[in-house]
Amino acid sequence: MANSHLDEIDLRIVEMLTANARTPLASVALQVHLSRNAVRQRIERMERDGVIAGYTVVRGSSAARQVTAIVMIYRADRMRDDRVVAELRRIPEVVRCDVLSGEYDLFVTLQADSMDRIGQIWEQVAAIPGVANTVTAVSLTRAIDRS
């Protein structure tokens, strides 16, 4: 989706919502010098056009510490269809899945509430038809976080 049709006001709205998706429409409208209704219409258009794909919750430091694990997946016969990815989408703890070049096919990031849950997910992933092998690593600490 090209952003060429976004004007400076659209970009400012996206910037404000990126900083805080819960910013009230009245506050956004005040900052961009438009009515709340005009801002709402712009946001709805950007959602329809895929400029805004969703909203999320970012856990603060006071939230329960989650366990992060990386699973590298090698698909049988170097499968290029979406069967494995479709099954991964069904696991809520899968927060990211990248298709790779090189030895492994998929790079999957998990976030779970416990090591036991990471183990359950690993067993679930290993049992997916088409998964030939996995290598899993658990994050000990996060040294840099630019998300």
C-alpha cells in the first residue's frame, strides 16, 4: 500500500496514534486543526486503505514478565505453501512469523506467560504437518528494545 495519497494531516494523525493509540479524537482534532468528525473520517479511511492495520497493547514494566522464545522452523520438502503458517496463526502466543532465506524457513517469535507454556507450544509446533525440524532459543534478557 503506497502512502502517496496521505497528506501532512494524515501523517500527523498516524504519528499521534502511533505514540498513543488511545489519544481522544478531540485531542487529535485540536492538534491538526480539524473537527472530531473530520478526524474520525480520516482514521476510518486510513483503516480501510490499510495505512492503519490495527491497534495494540504494549505491556509496561509492571505487567507480569513474559517468556520470549524464538523458534526456527524447517519445513519438510522446503514447502512454500501456507499450511504451516496458517497453523501458527491459530496460536495466540505467536507474535511474529518471518519467512527466511537460508537453512530454516520460518523465524517465529513466541511470548508466553511461562516456560511450561513455551514447552506446550513447542510440542504443538513440532506436531504441525509439514514441520520437519525446529530449533528453539529462550530469551534470557532483553538488551535492546526499539519496538
